[in-house]
Amino acid sequence: MKRITILGSTGSIGRSTLDVISRNSSQFKAVALAAGRNVDLLEEQIRAFRPEIVAVADQQTADDLSVRVKDVRILFGPDGINQVAAYESADLVISAIVGSAGLLPTITAVCAGKDIGLANKEALVMAGSIVMQEAKRSGIRIIPVDSEHSAVYQCLEGRKKEEIKKIVLTASGGPFVNREKHELDGITAEDALKHPNWSMGRKISIDSSTLMN
């Protein structure tokens, strides 16, 4: 059985990972979870999956959670999240903490010799050479698990570089998919935030609309 740590368990990727674990409980077990301040959802996850250790953003959130759940070790803050990232008995760490906050836990997990399921693209954007160097030194695998970088990984998997001439990434168009080119000149930030399919928060929605993401 593969034992899994999820960094960012209450986010979209974290919830999807737990859904996969719940449907394949004979093959996978969630042994450690890290989240922010969504105490209600994290409490549900702890009761459903019985992890051995969890970490949250701050002490207040940890205190609130400790009143609700027992028989689980609760840590908090960057140090607590890093301890979860390096949790000894885990085989695989899903790195799904959004943005720069996910960088240090990802490096911590790599240095601890954990294979990484990487959803946090920012870790490679900010410190790709460091992350990959440490991964090589530790002899671990970094497997893309989210969106475009996973699609590219799947296109390349099992193929020689010379077999691939070009990989094209397309955009959905988001809230602008049915607009003509001349209609794009007067777009505002509020227009870009009205995505028809995803609720990603203001920053990621804007980053996606400009292809910065």
C-alpha cells in the first residue's frame, strides 16, 4: 500500500487526491495532511481518512481543530507544515499548496527522499534548478499531476526527445471564449474574474486570463 502525504488537502487538487484514495483504499492511504485555515473541511477529512499527523497555517487554527478531533497529531505554521512534508512513513507527497507558500515544503519533501506528485508549478518557476538538483541528489521522482504540465509529461512519457517536434498548449478562452478579437480591447479585471467553469480566486483567475499562469 502506498502511503501518501497531501500538502494542500482542502484545495481542489487535495480534494481530488482524497477522492482517488477513497475509491482505491486497498492501494492508497492518506497518512499526513497539511491545510490552511479551512477547519470545517479539514475536520471532515480527518474523520474520513484518519491521518496520523496534520498541519495547519497557524496556532489559532490548530487550537480550534484540536477541540474537534482527537487521536491525531496537530502541528501548525511553516515548521509544522515542513514536518508533515518530511513525514517519515510517507512514500509520496502531493505538493498542492498554491503559490510561493508551496516552495519550501516541496523542497523539504524532496530532501527527505519522498517522491513528489507536483501540482505546485510555482516551485519550479521560482527554484526549478534547486528543486531538480535536490531531486537528482535524493534519487526521487517528480511527477506532474495537474493541468498543462501533466499533459506535457504524458505526451513525453516513454518517448525519445527526437520523436517530439512540437507540443502545443491551447487555452479554453475562459470568460472571453465567444468574443471577437476587436471586443478584447476594453476588457477589465472584473470581466476576467467571471470565469464560466472554475472558481480559482482572484489572483489565479487573472493569471490564467493573461496566460501568466
